[in-house]
Amino acid sequence: MTLDRSSPMPLWAQLEAELKQRLEVGEFNERFPTDTELVDEYQVSRHTVREAIRHLNRTGILRRERGRGTVVNRAEFEQPLGALYSLFRSIESSGVEQRSDVLALREQTDEMAAEQLELTADAPLVFLERLRRAGGEPLAIDRTWMPMAIGAPLLDSNFERTALYDEMERLCGVRPDAGWERIAPLVPTPTEREMLHLGRGHAAFFIERLSTAGDRRIEWRTTIVRGDRYRFVSQFEAGSAPSLVASARD
């Protein structure tokens, strides 16, 4: 393949546009070519190739991974806004296995969580912390607090392959039926980046969720989710506003 060297558009920009088109038709689904392969294919300098790849990296289409080189950066899982969802179900409905590393499951107090649950600051809570994996790769760090009066039976549960809401319904006789979420960009800490296999500067979402059953607050949750593997979708119609209050496949 050749580029138009008589065009006023820089070669790197032409190459960027060409690679975008090839990505859109799925040409690189199995593997993205190396810099050397692109140099040979387009007969351009390594600097031109690297500049085109750099711009594709900045727009989030590609990313560099240590030991793998350049890979296609797909948002693998989508979740509609304004929906009460289970991350477990959201992942597995895409045909991808979901597993969790349980980092903590214990009784504790937490003043901020208690305030969200409309409890006293010293109220006992069930705390569950998990590293969520999709297809074996880290996807999210999930931290959940529940009133001890509701969640005590969950302290003996195994959450490696279990959906929290299913266990709440089975053991506690309650399941969320409403709530709200707040989503914001986040710069993860070095420890969180390492847990999620995120490079420096890679995007992440911070999600806060309050779930209720009837008029009772039953769950306060915070989640740090990889921005390169998860995205939120808002649908709207003429005359109505999107479900924004206060953003899968493998």
C-alpha cells in the first residue's frame, strides 16, 4: 500500500487515516502489525509510523503494552446509563467468564459509608472488597458496604464466582430495586494501576452507587473500572433527556 506523497497532508496523518479505516473493517482483529511491518508495507520512515501510532494512542484507538507492542484498544463491555445492573451479569451476558479475587470480607465501621446508608458513624457494616476479572484480566476494583443487620449472612459467602445481588436475595431476602450512580474520571493510585494492569496516564472511571430496596438503603458501593475495557451508553429520544443525573464484548 502506498501514500500520496504529493498531498499537502503529512504522511503520518495519511497513515493514521489509513490505519483507522483498516481498523474499522476489523482487519487487525487478530493482531496489529509491528512498526517494522508498517515501515515495509507503506515504505515510510519509522518516525512517520511512530507519529501515526502516537496519535492513535492519544485518541484511545490503540495502546502500547509492555511485552506485546501495539494492540487494538477495545471497550469490551458496555453498560446503559440509568439501569440497575449487576457487573457480574453484564460481563457474563457478553460470553466472558467473570471471576473475583476477594481482597476483604469482614465486619467493620466506616463513617462515610454509614452516612450514605443513613446509619450512625459507629454502626457495624459488612465490607466486601473485590478485584473483578473479565476473561482473566483485571477490570475493576469493587468496594461494597452493607448494613450488618442486612448483610451478616453474607460473611460466609464465596464471592469468587458469585453475584452479590443473587446472594443478597438468597441469604438476606432482599435485592436492590432502585438507586443512583455518580460517574467521574479518576487518576488511579500507583497501587490501583498495578492491580488493574493500567499504564501511567491510562483512563479509569470512579463509580459511586447507592442501592435501595423499597425506602431502605441497603448498599453503598465504589468501583474503579478500567476506561479501556468498559464504557457507558446513554440512549435518548426526541423530546426527552438522556438519563444523566447530579458514561460487551470480548
